[in-house]
Amino acid sequence: MFQIKRICCIGAGYVGGPTCSVIAHMCPEITVTVVDVNESRIKAWNSDTLPIYEPGLKEVVESCRGRNLFFSTDIDSAIRDADLVFISVLSNPEFLAEGTAVRDLKEPDRVLIGGDETAEGQRAIRALCAVYEHWVPQARIITTNTWSSELSKLAANAFLAQRISSINSISALCEATGADVEEVAKAIGMDQRIGSKFLKASVGFGGSCFQKDVLNLVYLCEALNLPEVASYWQQVIDMNEYQRRRFACRIIDCLFNTVTGKKIALLGFSFKKDTGDTRESSSIYISKYLMDEGAKLFIYDPKVLKEQIIHDLSQPNISEDNPERVSELVTVTSDPYEACQSAHALVICTEWDMFKELDYEKIYKKMLKPAFIFDGRRVLDHLHAPLQDIGFQIETIGKKVAATRIPYTPAAVCPRITATEPPPKKAKA
């Protein structure tokens, strides 16, 4: 059987970089070259500061970089010298979860390899299987035809996204009835037919894969004249958008139906903890809806760079074609306590563990009163009683924490977003 000695991976992003770093780490006799047209990204992979954050990734890269792992912009040479080129030869979809990518690569549930049902295609499949067999048991390596492989990837992410949207839909019902979505999730998750994974209600899913893959599935169904199937999966995306708008509406409602000119501390900008990835992060959309109403945002995230936050919020669909408003309304801070100074409300959008350990008594003293906490990730459930004793008004996903809210008299005219419609565009000054 043909043995692979040199691998070329095209693309040094969130998938190619970690995947090929682990392959090089687990297969020291194979030379792995990761190439990209982005020179600054390649320089970062060759530096002490990697372009992405993943627990354990830095150690893996440093263990084999310069030995059998290389990062280069010389794409032509890498392709010419390679026995196998990722992307262009086989279908080998990844099932990585950001934040646990290194562990997922070293201890995968399964490795899926698809290829043509020709003699050449089958030889390529066997050669790639031999690479993974260095550390993955054969029973966990699945081989299929190309269509099955690609559709399995889309379906897997669609099913996971569906579970999140399902529990988020129940969270709205819980808030209306007095139920607690965490208790409901625990009860249904103990049913072995359902299981407990991906039943965590929140402000919505993000990341590069879920929305993209569900929409790819929708497009595929529409192209193949399956409109009912396309509509079914479109609802997963629609529910996710509804949950984000609903959370933003709740913030505005609690702050006496207006956030114009009010300082709001937004804690967490990455789409989930233990990663610096902000792609399709719910924080971006919560920020957009609040900026649409004139709120002044002070944003803190322990891993996302200021430049990335400003870049994300300045995109035309987020800034309403008015990127200047970002400089007027957004301040990125390097300290969570600074973000909360003189704020009307504190909004948790990412479930970073550090947010459970902040000195909330210190924060409360420096916030304007009444001081609100909006927990979009249910990270402060264990602190509700002491936080209320301090004086906080607490709002969270899928549960009524306070029996009554502070009374207020709405203004005659209250510009606001709605949970069922996209927020209206405000006229430029």
C-alpha cells in the first residue's frame, strides 16, 4: 500500500492549523506543511503568538514546528512535493468544537473519510486511513462515498444547532410560565433517547459552522426541489435570530424601555468560552441591536483583540452602513471592572469561567442604580441569592428570577426593537 510521507494542507485557519499540527504531532515520520496566501497569518504560526487560541494548541505546535511541521506561503512547492493535499483530494470533514479542538483531534468520536468509488479513489482513502490509524482505532474511522461524507458533516451540525434552537424555544415558554429551563433540560436530558448534550439555553449559537452548514443544507434542499425540508431547517436559523432579538428586547424593556445614551457593560465577545473566535458570535448581534437604540457599549473579552471587536461591529450589516457610530458608541476595555464602572447594566454574552468569580459587590458599588445583570449564558445561577442581597436586579435566560420588576412609566414615544422583527434603521444624524 502507498504510504504518505508528505502532507500539504491549504489554509492555515481554525481548521487547517490545529488539524495538521496534531497530525504532525502524532505522526513524527510524516512531514506536514500548512500553506496560506495570508503572510501575516503564516508569520503568526511561526511566532510565539499563534493566530488562534485553543487550549493545548501552543504546546502541540511547539513540539513539532521546524521538525516535521512547517507553515509557509509557498503554495506551489508544497503542493508539488506532497503525497496528499488536504481539500483537493478527499472529503475528510472535521467535527471539531472550538475550545476543545486539540482534544477532539487526539481523541475523536470518529474520523470520516469520503472518496470516489473508483480504484484511485479507494487507494487514496486507504492511504489517509493509514495516517489516522497512527492514533485512532480502526473502529472509529468511517469510510464512505463523497456525497455521504459531505452530507454527514452538514447533518451533524444541523442536528446540534437544532437542539440549541429547540431548548431556546422552550426558554421563552419558561419565562412566560414561571418554569426554569435548566430544570426542564435536566428532566428531558435524563431520557436516554434524548441525552443531555446541547440542551443549554443561551442567547443563541454562533461560530463559523452551525449557521453556515444549516444554510448550506437549506440551499441544497431548495436546489433539489425539497421546499418543505428547506423550510424545516430554515426554522433552526430563524429561532436563533429570534432568541438574540428577544434577549436584546428584554434588556431594553428592563431599562425602562430605552437605552439611548446609557452605558452598558458587555462581558464576552467570542462565540463561546476558551476560544478567541468571534465569527457569528451572538455578542455581535446583541451589540448591534443595542447600538441601533443608541446604547454606549463597554466591551470586555479575555481573548478577543480590540481590533477584532471593532472590525466585527464595523461590518455594513452590523453598523447599518455607518461605521462611524462604532467609534461613538463602543469602547473596548482590558478590564471587566473598568467596563462596569458607572454602567446601568452588565450583560454576560460569553460563558467565560472568570465571570463566575468576579467581585460583584465591588462592581455593584461602582454601577449606577438600579443596577441590572442580564445573564445570557446562565453562568451566575449559583449566585442569584447573594447578588440580590447586594442589590442587583437579575434577568436570565429561561427563568424568572425576580417576582416583580421595578415599576416605571413608559415615555410617550419609545423607539425600540421587537422580538419578531429586525430592528428598525435609525436615521443618520
